[in-house]
Amino acid sequence: MKKYLEHTSSPLFGVVAILPLALYYEISMLLVNRGVLTEVRNAADVMFKRLFEMLGFEGPLAGIVMFAALFIGAALLQGAHREKAGVHIQWKYFPFMILESAVYALLLLILMAFSMNLTTALQLMISPADIAYSLGAGVYEELLFRALLLQGLLMAVRYLPGKDLWWKAGAVLVSALAFSGAHYIGAGGDVFHALSFFSRTMGGVMLGSVYMLRGLGAAVYTHAIYDVYTVLIV
């Protein structure tokens, strides 16, 4: 169990584990948006792609370069360059991490239940596009609000005086507030309601906690599976 927890919470495992979700999302978006003038994509995905387009990487190349940079960064952070035999990904842990994340996603669904209508029926059909949007939200929103924002805050609070635990809790809360608030920005944003804002903030706190304790892979899969759960509820 200890080896499983350590390995699946490592940065490199997290980046490699989310690649299948990102690949499914990217292929689905190419098919869904084929021949469409205005593409419909996850907002966090658009933000990342625009950043890499500014650096000269257009279209699918932007995503490839982005994940290559993530892989290299995770490998360096994990110290893979110092290991003579390299770092091996233990794929035997992969299905167990998905099951673990599915449990966290169910707990997240329960946490969010008071701002959702759970008395409606369960859909028996879910389209590949619905799955793709759910997976894309899990990948890109976790990269933005947890791997980038929360991780940056966690690194910054190391240099602040006082109890480390309180600063970490504050970092999780700030990233959760940003995560919640982002859902109301832009033309496609939701209409602001205090209850939904609070609910999403609590969801962000849980996802941030999963990220801190279980790593990027578990946070992404928790978010993605949660979104699939919500799509199943109409």
C-alpha cells in the first residue's frame, strides 16, 4: 500500500496517467469541431493553447509541446535525471488509482448534491462528446487550478513565517475560490448564485486536498469522473 501511494502521487506518474484522457479529449474535439468556424472547447484548454500559440506553436502542436513540457518538468521535479536506471511507471497501479478516484468523485458528488437536482432520472445514453468535455475539464482545469495555481502557492508559502499547515490550507482555499469564480466568467459562464459559488468552492477545496495528498493523477481523474457522474444526471 505504501509503495502504491508513493508511486501514484509522484509528479511523473500523474502526468503520464492523464495522457489517455487528454488524447481522447483532443481527438474528440477535432472530430466534433470539424468544419465549425467557432470551436467549443474547455476554457482552461483554450487559455493554455493560446499561451503556446503566442510562443509559435499552432493547433495540435500546441498541445503536444505543452504535455512534453509537463513531462520534462515532472521528471526534473521528481529527480529522474539523477536516477541511473531512470524512473519506471508502474502501470499495475493505474486501474487502482482510477477506482480510488471514482470513490473520491462520488464523495465530491455528495458534497455538491445540495446545489444540484439529484431527484431527476439517470441517463442511459451518454455521447462520446459528453465524455470528452468531462475529461477535458478534468485535465485542463486541474492543470490550471491545482498543478499551476495551487502548486505555485504551496511553493511560495514555504518561505512565509508561521505554521506551515495554516498557509497550506490558505493556498487550497485561494485556489478553490479562483476555481469557483472562473465558472462565472465570459460569455459561456454561468449566472452567479451564492449557493453554487459556495458549493463549487467546497468542491475546489476537496480537489485541492486530493491534489496535495494524492497527486495530479488522482485529482484529474476525480474531477473527470465527477463530471461524467453529473452528465449522467439530467
